[in-house]
Amino acid sequence: MNFFDHEIVDPEFLYPLKSLNLFEAVYCLLLAVGLHHFTRKPKSEVATIILMTYLPLLLLWLAFYMVVY
């Protein structure tokens, strides 16, 4: 389930916008829950780890994709 209609988006932005979908949101949540479970760190610290590592790398990849392709 995508957040954007693929028929009205420029082809250059199609892949990056399709990557921002419900699966990514659920994946980030499950990643945080799993990290909290296995490391026994507080949920706020785990959320910070996810926000400072996974999301910037995802956005960097999407920006790279837009520039190259």
C-alpha cells in the first residue's frame, strides 16, 4: 500500500515514493521492538538508534537513486 498515486508522479520520483510505504513504517516499528527485546535497552533509546541509523541511510539511498537513475 503506497502513500502516493503512481499515475500522477514524475517517473524520476516513482521509486523513492514507492519505497515510502506502509511496509517501511511497520518494518521500522518491528525493528525497534526487536532491538528493544534483544538489547534490553529502553524504548526511547532504541527509537533514537533507529532514527539515527536506519532512516538516514534509507533516505540517503533514495536520494542516491534519484540522482543516478
